[in-house]
Amino acid sequence: MSTFDVAVIGAGPGGYPAAIRAAQLGKRVALVEKEAFGGTCLNWGCIPTKTMIASAELYHQARHGAALGVDGSGVTFDFARMLARKNEVVKKLSGGVQQLLRGNGVEIFSGAARFEGTRRLSVHREGAEAQWLEANAIIVASGSVSAMPGFLPRHPRVMESRAFLDLTELPRNLIVLGGGVIGCEFACLAAHLGVQVTIVEMLEDILPMVDRDVRRVLRKHLEGLGIKLFTGAPLESIEADDAGVRGKYKDQAIAGDVLLVAIGRKANTESLDLPRAGIAADKRGQIAVDTSCRTSQASIFAIGDIVSGSVQLAHAATSQGIVAAEAAAGLRSRVETVVPACIFTTPEIGTVGMTEEQARQAGREVRTGIFSFAALGKAMAAGVTEGFVKWVADAASDRLLGAAAVGAHATELIAEAAVAVRNEMTAVELGRTIHCHPTMSESWMEAAHALHGTCIHAAPKRR
């Protein structure tokens, strides 16, 4: 039996920062990981997808560079080399996580963790004897897995995102089941490389959590890429065999070489034996926590995708991991409530805080300010005029409640908006802050002025 101050289950974007932070605070820390350092995000999610998207977008840009005086008519891509580069990036980053953990003195255990009490774990690995750990505090960061409903046929041509990233050859025709973040990102990736893509989303629109104005821009661009969008009804009568995948959307037949299932993720808690620790998960396998990520058992914390009501984002899990480690060490630490989100479609999307619809549904009187990239000098110079930024502010106090960006570099631009929303800045304060010219970030300043009708670089509204 090995004894520790803190034990962490899972080395994903929540778990390994939790382990490192606890070690920084002078605690003896154990970390249990059953598969790969960096978790789903680093190995089969955020990092590999963005690496592949970067290659696909570069190819797409080169082929459409005529407007900027660049002739890319003969450009080709090497899919095998794209995959090799993706694997190289993942390997380097995963190795870096291991080095960080060892450099901070974290003791690593390979295997699957199971609760044996509120302060005790067993670690199981095939072909080896179980190891037993005891810790004053345990942080659960076991993450999530892709949801694969039982109504889907079990066939190699029906796959989730992890399997899709392991394909050595692109399909000619791809059906994407689900118009959420994962589905839309993979659709753009495939379409840029010449794949014929069809998205089927049973809800009325893709990305329903995103501002309506943003969705409108994305839909138009996806359709411009040749992606077929079918929304408002499910894909039914799904069949799969060695010849391909078939289904029906309303009365229309849909066929493809591969079906990518992107309808969400479920908490990865089944193998933990939570009842042994006196913890009850909800029907989705998620665990309730307080503002310090503490569960109903004082010695056990939960972070990331397994937390009830959590946003399934890597950076949210990282923030929660640090909070949990600090709380486990006896410090007062609370979870951040303002969480920005980024979507790596083409065009990119960044959001933070409330959408206009959410603010109005909450009974707030709001003002909005939008500034189009088509009127922005840097965007025109770079040939990236599609999209805009948008502020949502409380009409009475002028406090910035939320923001959205769609277009080039939106996933970077949203950081400024997150700072403003978190710190309860007003539109006037943001608008008075000098922004460098020419930059994409000037758009936030212009949109803040637009909220009050004082935008310099936009035509005045007709009275």
C-alpha cells in the first residue's frame, strides 16, 4: 500500500494540471492513467484534429489563392504525410506531459483505477498484480467517451471521431450524424480535402448553442464548400455493410462510404465503482460537485466532463483541476463561471458569456454591437473579410454580458472578450481602450462603439 496526500485519476487536460498544481503546493501526488498522457484532448481530440485541420486549410487556401495573386492550380496534398505529422505532434506533446509530471515529482501508476473506499484506490493492469493506493484526497478526472447509441449498426464503416482520425485513406462520401461542434469541425476538414460531405442533425439547426447570427454565417460557408445540411429530422433506417452506409432523412435516401457519429460524449465513470466510495452518479454517469469541485464525500473531488452540468471543454477541465488541487491542499479556491468556447470550423467561431437570445430569455434588456470584418483594414489586406464580432451588453448598466466572433482567427480573438466579460467591463470602457492598427482585434473596439451608435468605420444607421 502506497500512501499519498493527493491521488489523481486520469492524465487528461484536467488531471495532469491537477497533479502538477498539487505537487507545486508541496503535496505527495500519485497519478493513475490507463492509456495515454494528455487524455482524449491531446491524443484523439483537440490536438490531432486541429493539426489535420491546419493541413487541410492550408491546402484549401493554396487552391483558392488567385484573389491574392497566388496561383495554386497545381497544388496537391499527401494524406499519409498529414497523418504522420499529426502523430508526430501528438507524440511530442504527450511526451512533454510526462516530463512535466516527473519533473514535478508526481508518481505515475499505469492502469485502470477503481475505488475501494473514500480514500483508497486499486490500480489494475492486464498481466500485472493490482496496486493499492491510499490518499487523503482523490481527484477524479476520468473524462468522457464518444456516445454510440444502440440503434446504430455495428460495422467498421460506422465510427466515432477517434476511429476516423485513424483512417489511412479518406472516404469519397462522408455522412456526419450530428451537427454539433465535433460534427461540423470534421465536416470542414473532410470537405477541404475534396470529400463529399452530408451533415444530418435532428434539431432545427446546427450548433444550436451558438448565436443565431453566427450560425447564419457558418451555414452559408458550409454550403459554399459543397456540404449538404439536413436539419430538423433524424437519420433513420440506417444500414451498413462492406459496400457503404445508407439511411433515410425524411423521405430522402442518404448514402455514403462512412458514417461519422458525432452526437455527443458520455462520462467515463462506469469502471470506477463509485458506490464503493459512497458516490452516486446521475443517469448520464456524471457527478455533482460544489464550487470547489468537491463531491458529496469530502475527500473526493471531480473535474471535467464527468461533472454534472459541466461544459465539455479541455480548458474548463484544466481550470477545474487547478481549483480541485488547491481545495484539496486546504486553500480557498472556486471554479470560474465565465468559460470561453472555440470551434475550429471554417470560418472559426469563438463565444463567451450569454448570447443575445439567452440574455433576452433571462429577462434582460440588451443592446448589441456588431462590426463586420468586411469593413476592417487588416481583414481586407489579408483577404479574410467573411464574418464579424458581436457584443451583447446590458442596456441599463452597459456591462458586457457576452460576445461572439465568427471568421478568421475567431478562436484567438475571443480571449479579449473573455477578459472583458469576466471582469464586468462596460462597452464604453472597452471602446475607449486603444487597439493596435491594423489588427483583427480592432473589431472589438469598433463593435463596442457600434453598440452606442458611435462607430467610426461603419455607416450610420438610417434614422
